[in-house]
Amino acid sequence: MKASTPTSSPPQESAAWSLVFAAWLIAAVSTFGALFFGEIVKVPTCALCWYQRIFMFPLALILPIGLFPFDRKVLRYALPLAVIGGLIALYHVLLVAGVIPESMQPCQQGVPCKDQVIVWFGFVTIPLMAALAFAAIVALLSVAHHRSSP
């Protein structure tokens, strides 16, 4: 009688599920926060903020689909979205900080990307919150991928 070996042990799968769930919570809070600031508070949205939303909003929909039942393939779809969104958010943070020269600013018309509409504690801006959210999601999904690997 030959014993079958599971591709992933239950504790590893459970840990990966928890990490993906935490990533989904961050994506959901970020999505609701963006909608709250844009639609309720009426904070003007620049082009870079729209691009970041393009990569954050699908995460709030894709991640829970991969949770019930847990399917590690969701990482294949979610991780690239989070990485690209994080790079855009990092670019936006550097733009607001003045590291990127004005000649490389994408927001020439409409709402300027360099404007700081909301600043909490003297340094927390919307682009910084987006960058931190994307970084946390990338970290959680990366660890989940490592934990759920066969």
C-alpha cells in the first residue's frame, strides 16, 4: 500500500490562506478608502492615483475568489498587479517628495500629481499610504507563495 503525499501540508496551506486573507483586507480597506476620498470627501484624483486604483481595485475582487476554497493560483494573478501598482505608487511618492524632476511629471493637465491634498502627521500622504499598502500586499503574497509551494 502506497501512502499518498499531499502537495502542501494543512498547516502550510492554512498559513498561506491567512496571509492571502490579510492581503485582501488591506486591498479592501484601500479600495474603500479611495472610494471614500474620491466620492464622498471629493478629493481631486490625479492621473497617477487613477493608475494606482486600476491595480488596487481588482485585488479586492481577485483575492477573495482564491480564498474560498483556497487556490494558490490566485497568487499568480494578484502578485503582478500588486508589484506594478506598488511601482506606480513609489514613483508617485518620489514625485511628491521632489526627487523626480518636473520634466518627468505625467500630470501636465488637470489635477497636478505633485499636489499634497491630505497630509497627516506632517508626512503621511495618500501616495505614501498607497505605496505602503502595495508593499504590504506584495510582502504578504510573497510569503504566502513561499509557504504554499509544493
